[in-house]
Amino acid sequence: MKPIKDWRGTLIEVGDVILYAVKHSTSVEVNEAIVSEVGYKAPAWLAEFRDIKDSDKKPYVTADWILSSYCFTPGWDGKVYDHRTIKRVTLSNFEGITVVSKHQAPAFSTEQASVSWSNS
């Protein structure tokens, strides 16, 4: 089975911090989560009708929610308002996932330019 990657080509692994978007009516919420599981599986109902083959399995990423853009408001006072009840999500739209931090270096699939800070 092929490795599971985000839209930039970065391998998605357990422990990675990801961003994913969710559309709610006319707005979009951006969520941050930590990947807890990555793999391939077939829908549970399919086993009732036939033996599961590799071709039946679809890629998925399970992640534990950390933070959402929905928690913030303009003029944010630093407090996070967490009214979410769903903390664990299973994602299958990999065009909407961005790996922002790896559980180990390097953080991105492409080489990043070095940054020099000066006190001038």
C-alpha cells in the first residue's frame, strides 16, 4: 500500500501535528490536531458481504483535536473557548490536510531556507 501524504507530499505519520479544514455552511473552520493513527481499512459493513481485499481498503488518518479557529474571536483576550464534544476525528480527504510539524525533524517535505535573525 502507498504511504499516506498531505497535499504538499509530506508523509503523514503518528505524532505529526496537522491542520485540516471543515466547512460549516458558509464558513470554514481550521482545526489543529495530533495524528494518532494512519493506515488503510475497509468499511466495517463490507465484511458482512464478502472477504476483505486490499483493493477494498481506503486510506485514513485518525487525529486528536487540539485547537480550532472557531475558538478565537476578533480582539482575542488569550482565552480559548472550547465547546467541542468531538475530540477524535477520522479524516479521508488528504487534499485538506497539511502537516505543520513532524514528530521528528525535518518538519516539511521540502528543504526550508535558513533564517538569520539580527539585532540591528
